[in-house]
Amino acid sequence: MNLYEQQAANRRRTWIVMIAFVVFLVLLGVGFDAFFFGVDRAFVPVGSFVALGVGSVSALVGYVKGDRMVLAATGARPLADVAAGASEDEALKLRQLENVVDEMAIAAGLPRPPVYVVPDPDPNAFAAGRGPGHSSIAVTEGLLDALDREELQGVIAHELSHVRNYDTRVMTVVAALVGGIVLLSDWARRGMFWGGGRRRGRGSRDGGGAAGVLFFVVWIVAIALAPLIAQMLAMSVSRKREYLADASGAELTRNPLGLARALEAIDGAAAPTTSVRRGSAHLCIADPLGRAMNLRRGRAADLFASHPPMADRIAALREMAFERGKG
Amino acid sequence: MGSGIILLVVVAVVALWAIATYNRLVALRNQVLNGWRQIDVQLKRRHDLIPNLVNAVRGAMDFERDTLTAVMEARAKALTATGPADAAQKEGQLSVALGRLLAVAENYPTLKANDNVKMLQEELSATENKVGFARQFYNDIATKFNTAQQVFPANAVAGMLGFQAAELFEITDAAERQVPTVDLSRK
């Protein structure tokens, strides 16, 4: 698929997973309210709304606080500060970084985001913030050392694409849904522990007999697996957005092979990016958590990794450059 | 009574769609205008930057007086361009002259090792890149605008609402499509 087709495919897949997410939440929520509060004529799934509301709070707080928290946690320093105390070689690299960010902002038609440098020897980069005009880009010192100008341009294009595709908003919605599902599952388990709901009451006598029982069996299994399923769905969205950012970045540079080479270089460096916490992993170009999950390509890796396997990303980029089957 | 309400709903939906379409086209048209002006911003930046760059290397690259003069002359011509077609041609010639300066600088090993020169080469490349990306963005956003006007059902109302297709940036001088020749021999 060329880069336009890949973008369209990944946007579509995001929608599909989001719908699955909402359906799953509704399944849990309706079952929860039916189980614990009975099915009356005027059935309002109060429990579901409360769970979703509470689950959204921490997600929204993180979203609104924007990039400050993430940047502070990684020890990122503004580019101007780093350049002030830099040697000649470093000054050239930093100037190249500044120019590359400018170039990509022009290509994307976005205002220029502030640039930060993270003092970590592992090559990585991330974008943080609410959206265009309120975002920042950060790269590690290891990234500046490892990549040439063309590869750096590919990485910055990828990060800027996260900004222009509003990926922070997408992942905030996902976090709210995960929060709601986990809460529902938690309350349901506590509720059952403390003696179950009014299943024996009006609900089951008025309910559909065998169909009602079947629903509850399915629901109980769903409750047990809910946190796992929620995490799987969330990571699925994260991976689709990574593919989308690769394709959008290739559209900016019109040079997919630059980013492909950058990913190969980043993959070659084995160490985890210790500066970046788990919560911010989805914003990075490569998984900062040591890549144990992303190196394997088996079923478990496919389901729970925040980033797609590097080999698959590189293959997709080569396809965009019409280089099928090589390397 | 029932059919009256249905008619009302249909009219309301169509009206809302028309408003949304109009607003979207207006937003795109403004982005297209902005994109066009952005190219000028980058070209002006290049004009302002060139004298400083040329002066900085003039001492070290004394043998390349021809190349340096060519750059300054091309810049002067570009500043006096009349109209977009003329400007496009003269800016193209300036790009060619700058390209030669970059290539010739490669010929001086001691110059290449000099950090100041590396920084200047970076600035030259970055300036050319920015002009290129500004043109790329203009074409991208103009294409989006044209597509938004031409898809069904928007194409039914776009003309009525006063929208026209945007022109894409293109090379008018066929000579610019030729691969530039670089002469690295010492003059």
C-alpha cells in the first residue's frame, strides 16, 4: 500500500477498535446494572455512567496538564539552553535539529513546536501536548548522536505527525475507556464477593429465562477478563496510531526510507530509555520499556505491545517507497 | 402532520450539511492562501540570508570568485522580479547558483573541516529545504481544497458558494527540470 492508503487503513482500523471498545464497555455496564440493581421498566445504567465518569477524570487531568508533566518527568531541557553550553560539533547537531523541526513544521502547515533535549544515551524521541499549537517535541542525546540529518528528519516527521493526528486526544479517550472498564470490573468483583446482586429478585423472574442466564454467564467471564481485554484493545489502538504516524511522517518528508533507516539504527541500540515512564510510552517513536515485548513477534507480543514490531514498521515503510521484498 | 415534520427534518439536515461544507471549504481556502504566502516568506528569508553567507566564505574561497559573484547577481535579479512567473524563473536560477556554491565548497578539504563552514553549509541546505517544503505544503493543501470541492455532494454547491479550484505550484521554465550540471574544476 502506498502512504495515502496506509494512512486511510490505519484511521479506519482505529475506528473499528474504538467501536469494539465502546461495545465492550456497554456490555459490561448493562450487565453490571442489571445484575446489581435489577432490570426495571425505566432502565438507566447508572453504574456504567458513574464508572465511565470516574475513569475519565484521571485521563482528562493528564490531558489538560498537557506536555509540562511529561517533559518535567524526563528531565528534558529546552534546545536553546542546551545549545548555549555546547561544543562546536554538538552546536552543529543542535542547529540541524532546530532546522529539521522548522522544515517539518513548514511541510505540515503547523506552528513550530518548542524543542527539548533529554539527557539519555538511548536513542528515542517523543511528542507531548494537546494538539497543534500546544505541543512539544523532545529527542534524547542518544538520538542526536546516532542519526544523520535525513534519518533525524524522518523521526521528527513521525513525531510531528502524532501531533497533527491528535494522537494525544485519541489515547486520552482510550485511557478513559480503560479506566471505566477497570472500575466496572473491580466493583462487580467486590459486589459479588459481598453477596451478589438482586439476581434472585424481580429481574430474573421477569427476564428472558435461558437467554438471561446465558447473558449473565458471558458477562461474568467478561468481568473476569475485563482488565486484560481493555489493555489489549488500548494497545491495539496505540499500534495503529504508530503505523499512521509512520505513514503521515513519510507524507511530510516524501522520503520513507529515511525513517526506515532511522528505525533500523534505533533498533540496533538495545538499552531501554529510562527517562520515560510507562504512561508516556505511546508517545515515543520506539518503546522505551526495554523492548522485551516488542522484540518477540509471537501472539502475546502482538496483543500487548504499545508499538508494532520494528521489522513490520520498516517493511511498511519500504512498501511506501515501492521497495517490496528487499532487506 | 407526520409528513410535515419529516420534511422539516430533511430540510434541517440539508441546511446543516450545507453550512458545514461551506465552513470547511472556507477554512481550506484560507489555508491555501496562507500556504502560498508562506513560500514568499521563505524566499524572502533566503534573500536576506545570502549576503551574510557569501561574505563569510569569501575570504576562504577566494579562488571561487566567479561562483560567489554568480550567487550575488542571481539574488539581485530575483529581487527585481516582476510577477509570479518571472519570480519563479529567477528564484530557480538563484537556487542553481546556490547549488553550485554548495558543491564547490565540497572541493576544499580544509574548508570542509572548518566548523564555521559546516554551519554555513547547513544554513544553505536548510534554506533551500524550507523553500521546497513550503512549496510542497502549498501543493498538498491546494490538492485537499480542490478535492473537497470536487467530491459529491459538495461539488453540487461549491460553485454556487463562490469557490474556485486552486492552481498548483509548477515549474514554468522547462530548463529547471533538467538535472543541474556541476563543474568542480578550478577556474
